[in-house]
Amino acid sequence: MISAYAKLNKVQLEFRCPEVVPPVWGDEDQLIHAFLNLFLNGIQAMPSGGKLLIELARKSGARYIHIFVTDSGVGIPLEHRDRLFDMFFTTKTGGTGLGLPANLPEVR
């Protein structure tokens, strides 16, 4: 789903993952929903195309992983950064402002 949407929007996807990834605990549907929101936000932030990097990183011996989602868009304006997870805050026409706040507990 994401790869087709990315291709349609001229966005190159890159995925980097360590050889060994520990199991992820959580509600599978909520985690999928959370990451789909992040990936879609990244793609939508690049209306002229670009690159979306999804990277999993694990420190040696750690029981957890860090997941980084990076895009080559213009970035989030400083005045919006403190409000990203505020319920109903959006800068998108027709947006609900529920995507990131609804998924915050699962992402943490």
C-alpha cells in the first residue's frame, strides 16, 4: 500500500534494518495504523516527490529498537513542532488533527 502511494507521488522509499530485530510488543493493528500515519505524513510532506527513509536501529545488547522516519520535505515549521501531538491540531486542508495524537501511546 505505502509503496504504491509513494510511487504515485514520486517518492523513493528506502528501508534500513539491522540483521536481528527483537520482537515488538503491542497491539498489531494500532502499531500498523501508527506507522501508516507517519509514512503517509512523510509522503504528503513532499508534494514534488523526494525520499522517505525508514530506519530501524538497535544499540548493542538493547532489548528495544528505535524507528526513524525521515523525509526530504521542507520540514515542520518551528512554531508547529510543540503542537504535533495536540488533539485536533492540523495544518492540512480537510485534516482532522487526530493521526499523530491517536497513535502516540503506541509509538512510545
